Amino acid sequence: MTAALPQDAEGLRARAKLAKKWTYLLSSRTFIPLSTTELERHLLGLVERLCAGVGSEPLTQKVGREVGAALVDLNCTAPEGLQVSVEVVSKGLLGMTGLGAPDRLRDRVVDVIAALAAGFVERVRVSTLEQQEQLGRSLYKAMRQAQLDLEVSTTRNELIEGFTSTGVATTDLQATLLRVNGALARIVDHPQAELTGRALFDLVHPDEQDGLRKDFAQLTDGGTTSITQPRKLLRADGEIAWVTLTLSPLRRFEGGNQVIVLAEDATDVNLLQGQLNHQSLHDVLTRLPNRQFFTSRLEQALRTADPATGVTVFHLDLDGFSLITGGLGREVGDHLLKVVAARLEEVVAEETAMVARFGYDEFAILVENTGTTPDVVTLVRLINDKLSVPFESDGHRIACTATIGVVHRPPRDASPHDLLDSADLTLRRAKGNGRRQWELADPTRDGLDRRMFSMAATMHGAWENGELRVEYQPVVRLSDRRIVAAEVLLRWDHPKLGAVPHDQCLALAEDTGLVVPLGSWMLRVATEQAGAWRRQLGRDVPVRLSLTRSQATDPELVGTVRESLSDAGLSPGSLWLGAPADVVLGEEEPADDLRILAESGVGVEVDGFTAAPADLLRVADFPARAVRMCRPLTDQPAPVVARLLAHMLGVVRDAGVAVSVSGVSTPAQARWWREAGAETASGPLFAPAGPPDAIVE
């Protein structure tokens, strides 16, 4: 045990200061695998022990040796570490008070520092001996294990050479065969014993000998670890044996350098592999490259094309191809695809280009532009002019055109997959403009389209997660602005894009096929809310739901409406359904379903009414509750149009059908439509869309 140290504040500060200085100097001279804080804490303990050793003569030698050994245990084994420790500790101890009589302090400090150095050296010596002993044991163990591994490896190699179907041989650097297994002898159809001593070059086809000599020369230079090449060997009967030949140097300290030769017989599968490779990269029908091959070629072209002219990618979709296959049969359609493939290749025959078929009626063209390459407009015109020339197929004269998306001179660092995605998005936009159209890629519009497609893809999950909700906006009577109904609107509280409005939600639902089940859900929610209002207010507040074309033509519409009204305990008059004019006033089965609902008391309204003469005749024959004017007419029309429209609406009212408008945003609009004879209206002028409570307050 060490003597107790004075615990006065001055003594504690002096010892802490010495430990901090020791830590700083030691860290700057040698590496110790401890943080500064941890090292300082360890060294403070050593300072405490050294101070105790100086203060107690019987402990001086013991403490000094222990501290020296402790430094080594901290990984402070470098001479610089010992030197800096002796310097800083000796000076620090001599400057402290309270460690004993001044006339004896210097001698005590010298003794403890000397013991520290001795303990340090002894600990280093012992540690070194321990490491040497451990290294010796490890070396012996490794040598023994290597000997065992060599025996196992030798046995394994003998078994592999004897039973494998791969030819195995050992040669010197001049390709002289030193050892040959039975499989190689069978591949070249020579007795195994006769092959030893022959040159490997003698077994290779003359066309391959120069290449094989170069391979051996590379191995001789020492810079190559292994070489694998397809080679042709000559059998004893003069036939060719296709092999994959691998050369790998085996360099040893005794016995000279050698080469291991592996010959994998590929004769039976070589032709089949070639056919499979071609089929995996080409379309079976047209023999054109497929998307995979096209993508690889595009990746290469982006790197190697002239930066001044770049490349151009055309993504084509044949117009009306399904009409040809549906009307004339699949064989005619296949013939058409072959003709299209040939004609597209003719268009770019003078260019460095690739024509590919992506599937069904989609094709792609990659052109590596030069100074003489026609511009995009000219190439698009040439493509459609060539495709539109009629030809004979199964007794019919047919032709086609194409809609085209074009990506012209994309950046060289563009990803091939991103580029093809852009071409596909551009083609989609071009198809939206009609047939035989084309469009140039626009990164900004690509981004918007990707966002829309992403929203459409995630809409179903958003519905399940409760991000979709139903809101209501008031439908008011224009004469006194009294609320007569609540119009149902859909909102999507998108976590990144914020509130997505009703029309955009329905458009996205149409694209994903979600619109019909979503409409049924909106109908149930709305009728339940109408029932809640009836109980709360003691009167009916009808709910009005505008149906999309898909919802209005749903064969289950009548059953869904009746079930929703029944579950909510409502009469049919509590529900107003708006349906597109072409559906309500048409002569198809959906119009009959809407007529059934109207005759049962549901308020069926004609959305998008244009007041055209033909529509006036049909609406007079349909039991519609009201017509809602199409959106362009909701703005205040010109005087001449206004007088004509007012007359037309008079005809509608005379037929017992009310007139309604939507999107009214100004008092002038509301006043004009009231004077023109409209009974009800909705829009921002009356109230923004909101939760149910906002409608009835």
C-alpha cells in the first residue's frame, strides 16, 4: 500500500496539472491507443502513485518499477516515450510541495525515476520475450498446417485430374507437356502416354498457334496471372475440338517455372451457345436486336459518339396496329411487323444506326449522328413516308404510320435506362396528340410526367392509409343564396405535394383503374353524411356527386346507389348524381341505367351540357333533374352568344329541367346566370370546399 497523499486543493491541482502535461507530451511523441481523456485519467493515477512513492522511502523502488511497467502496458514502448516521461515527471515532482523534507526530496525523486526506468526496461524485455515465444509457436503451427494442407492438396489434385472431364496438363514455359490427364487425351484423341514431351503448340489448330505463343510470352514476362481464351485443338482424325483454354503460371523456388493448362471441352455446345446468344439479344419474329441489345449499344454509343453531333433515339409505336391484328388476323400483323422492320432499316441504311424491336408494336432507332445525318424533322418524315406506302398481305393492301418520341443529342453521361425512360415518356405525350405525331423530349415535362405516374402508382396505398378524404362545397340557390345541396369533392393529403385537388385525383384514379371502387366509396361516405345532416338539422341536405365516364357506365351503378341509400336510411331524392352529357343523352345501356335511377327519384343531372340543338331534343326526353353547363360556358359569354344561350336555356326550363352552373367565382358571373335563368350554382364565390361542418354552419 502507498502512503496517503495530502488532499489539499493546491496539491490536487499540482498533480492534475502534471498529469495533463504528461498526457500532452506523451501523445505528441508516441502512439497510445487511448483517447486523451482516458490517457489523462490513467496518467493521473500514476502521478498519484509516484507522489506517494516519493513521500515514503520504503515504497520508492517498488512504486517506480510498477509505474514503469504500467507505461509499457499502456503501449508506451518507444524510447521517446520513456525519455519524455522521465523529463516531465522528474521536473514535476521536484516542483511539488508537501512530498517530504526539501533536503531529501531530490534524492527521493532520483530514486523513483531510476526505478521507473528500470521497471520500463524490464517490462519491455519480458514483453519482447513473450512475443517471440508466441511467434515461434504460431510459426510452428503454421508450418505444420501447411504440411497437412500440402498433403491434402496433392491428394485432391490427383483425384481431380483423374476424374474430371476437363483436360488438365502441366507444361514448362516453352509449352512442352510435362504431365497430362486422361480427359485432355480424350479431347484430342491421342494416347495419354504419347502426349508427354510433345509441345502444346502441336495440338492447336494452325490458326491459333500465334495467339497461343503470345499468351505464353505474356506468362513468361511475369505480369499476367492467368489467360483464358477460346481455342481450337486438332484431334488425331483432323477434326476440330472447341475448348476454353486457360493458362495459369505455377512458379516454384525449385524445379523451374511451370504452366497449368486447363482445357474445357465446348465442342458440343459451341454452336448451340452461339444460337442462344443470338436469340437472347434478338427478336424472334423480325430478327432485329431486342431492348437488351439496344441498351448495350446505346451505352457504348453515348461514350464513343462524336461530341459535336451526339446520338438520337427514336421510340416508335405503330398507329392502329391492334385494328389490323383484330380485323385481319395475327398472321397479317406479323407480316406487317416484318415489313416495318425492313423499312426502318432502309431509312437509316446510310447511317451508323441500329433498329430494334422492343415488343408488340414498339420499335426503336439509335442513330450516331454525323455531319451528313438528316435533321430530326427530316428523319421523322422519312420514317412515316416509308411506312405509309401500302403493300400486299394475304390479299389485302395495308400500310401503317407511327407515333414517335425523340431524344436528340442527350448528354454523354446520361444513363441509357434514363434516356429510354425519357423516350417512352415523350412517346406517351406524342400519342396524346393523335396519330402520326411526334414530339421532342423535354426534361421538365419528363419530371412532371414521372411525378404524375408516381402519384398514380401510389394512390391505392394512399387510399388505404387514409390520405384520401371527402370534402363538400355548397350548391346554392341563386335567387337567395340558400344552400340547397352539398357537392362531394375528393381530396388527397399527399405527404410531399400537399393537397391534391378533386379533378386531378379523379384523373389519376382513371389512369389506374381505381376510379370505380373509389367512386363507390365516395358515394357511401356522402350518403352517410347526408343521413348525419338529416338527424342533426331535422331536414334533408341532398348530396351531389359528379360521376366520371367510367363511374357512370359501371354496370353495378344502380345496385351500388340503391344499397348506399338503403344503408344510410335516405330517400332517393337525397342524392343528386351528375353524369357526362354523352352518357346521359346517349342510346347505350348506361343511359338506361341512369334513366332507371332518375325514374326512381334520384336526381340525375347532365354534366357538361352544351345547349346544342341535338342535346336539347334528347334532354327533353330524359327525366333529368337539371343540366349543368359545360365549363367554357360558365364564364360570362359575349352579348350575341348570351342572348342565344338564354333562349336555349329557356327551352330547357320549359321542358321542366333546371339549369345549374359550377365554378362561379365573381358576383358578375352569378348575376348574369341568375338573369339567364339558372337556378343553382357552386364555386369559390359561395364558399371553399371544406369538411362537413363548414357546409351546414
